[in-house]
Amino acid sequence: MNTKQTVYIVDDDSDVADSMSMLLESTGLRTEQYHSAEEFLKTPIDLLVGCLILDVRMPDMSGLDLHQEIKRNNANLPVVFVTGHGDVPMAVQAMKNGALEFLQKPFRDQEFIDCVNRALKTNSEALDELNRRRSIQARIDSLTKREYEIMRLIAAGNITKVVASKLSISPRTVEIHRARTMEKMQAKTLAQLVQMVVEVEHQEAVG
């Protein structure tokens, strides 16, 4: 994955796209331009890192339709809509669909830059959280079947003797497995271990 954040600009008006690109690059940001939704869809959307500046009204596939496709492939890519023809229903629909912002042209340069920086920050935070969850899952995957069973029972509030009874093993064996589990999960306290299990269970529940 390309970890360099990029501002992806999709606007069928090349002059507008050039203007936005030059403005953002003057602040040190990296940009890429696309002049249709179809052109943008040729990129590996699931691997994109940064944010998307998206025009609402474009030939063939609209910005709102493209937004739906992006959400299916890369939910962590924030979208900022810009348009010269926006109306209230369109803005409401964009925000309901999860757009970060809806700017109507003409907008102030600083307003646009601030909005893009918020989108990049949102993307960075989302990726950090995703990587953290993946790290926890990788630690869980490193556990043996017995360690996993003991971790779930302990996280459910069972004391050592109860866990031992449920699994028909000695309390000492439970303690040994628990120590190994704590080490593999990089949990310094039981509370940290429980929190990680709760997070994983929540992710499993929501899919």
C-alpha cells in the first residue's frame, strides 16, 4: 500500500481541477487529477491513502454515484464534495452518505485548504485505528487453541478455579497459559486484555 497521503481530485472541468491542484500543492500537499468518475475507477481504490475532492455534477456517472462506489471499496477515504451547482437536497444526500464536507464554488482558498487538511487528518486517524485492530487480531491469531479458550473465559470474568473446572485442567495450567496469553497479546494488565477481547467481539458482531 502507498502510505503517502494524496489528495485525489475528480472534476470534469480541467481548469478548476488545475486550480485546486496548484493551490494544494503550494501548501506542500500531493495531488492527482481525474476528469471523470470512470477514469478514477481505473485506479485501485482500496489502496488509496489520503482524501478525495469530488465534483457533484459530471457526465455519465455523477459524484454522488461515485461516492457510493468508493464507500464499498475504501470506507476510510474521506470525500469532500465541491460544486458550482449544489442545492440543499444534494448537500443533505452527500452528508447522509458520509461525505466529510460539501463546499459550494466559489469558496475561499483557506476554507478549502482547511477542509482538505481535516479530511487528511480523518484519513490518518482511521488508518491508525485500522492498523491497531489488525495488530490485535494478529496477536490473537498467534494464540494456541487452549490459550484462546482461556483468554475468552478470563475476559468473561471467570476466576482461575472456574476456568480450570470448565476446561478440566489444573489451576496451575490455567495460570501458565494465562501468562503466555498476556505476553502474546502484549497486555500489561488484565483490564487491557479484556478491552482487546471486547473490541474484537464488537467487530465480529458488526461484521
